[in-house]
Amino acid sequence: MADNRFNKSTPRLQDEYFRVPASARIWNYWMGGKDNYAVDREAGDAYAEYYPPIFDLAKHGRRFLIRAVRYLAAEAGIRQFLDIGTGLPTEQNTHEVAQAAAPNSKIVYVDNDPVVLAHARAILTSTTSGGVTAYVDCDVHDPETIIAEARETLDFAEPIAVMFMGMLGHVQDVAEMQSIVARVVEAVPPGSYLALWDSTDTSEAYVNASDYYITTGAVPYLLRSPEQIGRCFDGLDLLDPGLVPITMWRPEVGTGTPIDGYGAVGHKP
């Protein structure tokens, strides 16, 4: 029998989008954001009953993004970012981090959630006069369209940082997930980077929470093994410390403690 704690309010009304939990808003709640509703908080708390560290994982995912983007802009000299699966804006978004280090950075955000896009257009504006911020309304399953739309803003003759931050679990087939990443990375020139992290099946409690979430009829988010995530970096040179729990990728303080989300940054030779 389905566990209904994740889906307490499901009337099919005209404004049903705001009456049923939405993954982007649930994740926003876990991150400490304000763009969520009571139904999202209820679903998020229900998930946390199975896996309490989900709040920490969400926050650490954003901290990994910040460290990776800061490195790419400030040290690697990257000035173009393609952030696929943006999610709802929160503090320290990609353009804010990149343009703080390099004011002329160009960022293209990609998502297909109408509410995410509405928030993005209202909030995710360039922080500098020389920077550019643009948005692509597209599904991750259509990388060719993402690339074509991104070309309107980004120069694909110059290095680009491709980003998939905690969103590839929405692609249910592992081979397709890896193919999507490969197709985007293939389109960018040598000298580009891939920054990616995703949730992993490294905790029984997290696996159980994911399984229960699927039984509610919500859009599944599938956990991957670290090895499956690692295959996304095939053909790239991984920066130190390689593919590791995101808390252990160049932490600002100490060495970090393991968490059920792995990530890395890879350079395209």
C-alpha cells in the first residue's frame, strides 16, 4: 500500500500545481529557501522521517556548487556556464558566484518547470553590467535543443563549464543519463569543464526514503551508485580530489565528512 505522507493534498483543481508537492519546491525547502508551500514542507518533512540527513544533503549540494563555480571562474579562467536543471533560486546562485569572481561571466540556466523559470526571470539577473544571464526552457532529455538554445548566448568556440547539480536522478535510465551528459560535453570545446554531483545509494535509509517517495506517485528521483556517476566523467581529467562525497570536494574547512551525494569536476582535454 502506498505511503501517502508525501502527498497529503492532491485535489485536481485548476491551481493543482500549488496544491500538490513539487520536487523543485521541496528541494528549496530542504535548502532553507522561501519559495515553497505548506504542502511542499509536509512532503519534505515526511521524506525526512525516513532520511533525516536530507536537509544537510541539500545544503551541501549548494555549497559544492559554490566551491566548484568559484574555482572555475577565479582559478580556471572560465567565463561561460551552462547550468542544466537550475531549480528554484536561492542564495549564492551560479551567476552570483561566477560574476563575483569574473564580472563578464555569461550564464545560461536551463529548466522546464514553469514556476522555476518564472522565478529565474524575476530573480536571476546579472549582478554586473558586463555579465550576461539567460534562460532556456527545455527538458534535460533533449540535450540537442539545450545546446542549440545555449548557442544563442554562449560562444561554443570558447571553454564552457557544463553543470548538472543534483538533478540527473530525474533521468530514470542510467545509460540515458550518461548519454545526456556525454552529448552536452561533446558539444563544448577542449578546455571546458564538467561539474556534476548527484545523490547516491550509499545509505540504506536514503534508498528506503527514495523507494517510499516513488510509491506516492510523485515524480521518481533515482539514486545512483558512485560508479554510475563516475561514468559521466569518462574521457575527462578529474581535478583533485576526484569523485568523492561532495562534503569532501575541496572543503573550505577541514576534510569534510562523507555524505550520500558524490560529485567531481572534470576537465575536457
